Amino acid sequence: MPIPATKFIWFNGKLVPWEKATVHVLSHAIHYGSSVFEGVRAYQTPGGVAIFRLRDHTQRLFDSAKIYRIAMPFSPEQINDACRQVIAANALSRGAYLRPIVFRGYGEIGVTPRQDPPTDVAVAAWEWGKYLGHEEEAHGVDACVSSWSRMAPNTLPALAKAGGNYLSSQLIGAEARRLGFAEGIALATDGTLSEGSGENLFLVKDGVLLTPELAHSVLGGITRDTVIRLAHERGMEVKECALPREMLYLADEAFFTGTAVEITPIRSVDRLPVGQGKRGPITEALQNAFFGLFSGKTADKWGWLDHVDMAAPRSAASA
Ligand SMILES: Cc1ncc(COP(=O)(O)O)c(C=O)c1O
């Protein structure tokens, strides 16, 4: 299904009609993958629609741009404001997925032109339900280990959420789907576990939560961090460490985390059941804690919910 259009996209400082938010085919990013972006969710909460960990997503966007030395023509506060504006201007009161993107635009041709191409910045938002489905959230998905490895750490920086990195993700995800799996899990180039095509990976073994540490070519997921904090709060032991592939087969539970998949149990890997072959109790407890942030059952001690004033005038739209 194509992206359901909303009315406005924030583009270089202004709200423009959805269909007018276009770029030139000779833009640098289209040829060389030079974009950095975010995927952010806004949830309907008892206190109105709220963007989840907006400031953390914006910080990661700026971190990604810094790694690639992409000049940012807007401040973090302007980007945060743009996110709030696209929710309000499009009346997305039932929640939304937001896509802020920063990319090298139309200038000279060449991978490293003498003059840096201008930076274009856009923020779009639209209504988006479950990425892997309600069924999957309760019952889990079937995953496989990918024949593709993640990028080696000294090739493309995994901590940058950059467009080019998603060529690797496309290989991993497409192979898994071709083989009849919901998702692929990639190994790092040292053979240890890394992450899914667009998700971080957690295992549970003997009551301990395990996840590959950042040095294993993973994105520093904001949901990953949320789960670690919620787990600590509940007195669980969490280890960020190197994990061998076979731990997938021996784990009591496994799940993916990410803005898109939220917390999705993994019920089998390579056709071997994980634990009981269904969602485990720790996964379910963490899902409840996570979704409780949006229903109000879990206290938002961290100030993670950024409430959007839906009545804010659109005249505040332009930077
Ligand atoms: C490769 C990759 N890993 C992990 C994640 C999860 O990150 P987050 O929880 O911040 O969405 C994503 C999604 O953004 C991703 O694309």
C-alpha cells in the first residue's frame, strides 16, 4: 500500500502541500545515498497525541549528520517544532509515524564536489498502524539468520542512521521475505549477532536480558534504550555483550525492538523454536511496560512523551 498522503509536509522551513514536496532527480542523495533520517512515532495518549522520545530522535538525527559532515541548516528545536507542526497541521490526533530526513540536495555532480550541495530537510507524518501486525505482536514472528552480514565497523558507520546503510538492510530483509520469513537477523563481520534489517535484537536467557553491544554494527536504537531502562526499573539484569549466533537457538525468549516494530516477539529462528515457540513472559512484561507508557499505565518518569498542541496555529509553521 502506498504511503497514505496527508495534507502537508514540512520542507526546508515551510509547510508545503504533500504533492509539492519534491526534489530534483540530480540531487546528491539519490545518487550517492547521502541522507540521514529518523523514524519517530506519535501515540494517542489519555493526555492527547504525544511524540515518543522526540528530543532523542532529533539528537540522533544531528549525530548522524555530524558523522557524515552534512551541514544542518536548522537547529534541533526547529526540527522538534517541525515534527509537532506536521502532526497538528495534518490533524493526526490518532497517532502517526514521522519521517524527518536531511539530505544533500541539488548542486554540483560528483561524490565529493568542490562545493558541498545544499542540505534539504523535510519532515513528513502520516497515520501508520502496526509494522508487523497485531497477531505478530502477540504470537511472534519467524526469523532467519541472513546470509548477508552487517557492514564492517570501519566501512559504513552503523551508529549513523544514514540512507546508504539501508542497502544492507534491503538485502537482509528481502532475502528473509523471499525465503518465507518475516525478518532476517544479520551477523556482524566477526560472526557475532548484530541486528535485524531495521530492528535491534534482544534475547532472554535464564532471566537475563541480552543484547548485542553497539560495537557489533548495530544502530543505537531508541526503543532498545527504552527497553533497557524499563528492564532496569523492573530489577532485571541486562547485559550488552558479544553474542554467538547459536545463542539464538538456545535462548528462552527473543524479540525485536524498533520504532516500527515496537517490541515484537521472535518465535522461531531458522525454523527452530525459540524457547516454547511463542511469546515469553519477560517479553510480554516488557511489552506491557512499553505500551503502558502510552495508555498511562506506566509512569513517564523520563519525560519521554512530547505532547502536541493540536490547536497550535499553522502560522508558526515557517522557520
Ligand atoms: C537498522 C536499524 N536498527 C535498529 C533500529 C531501531 O531503532 P529505533 O528503536 O530507534 O527505532 C532501526 C530503526 O530505526 C534500524 O533501522
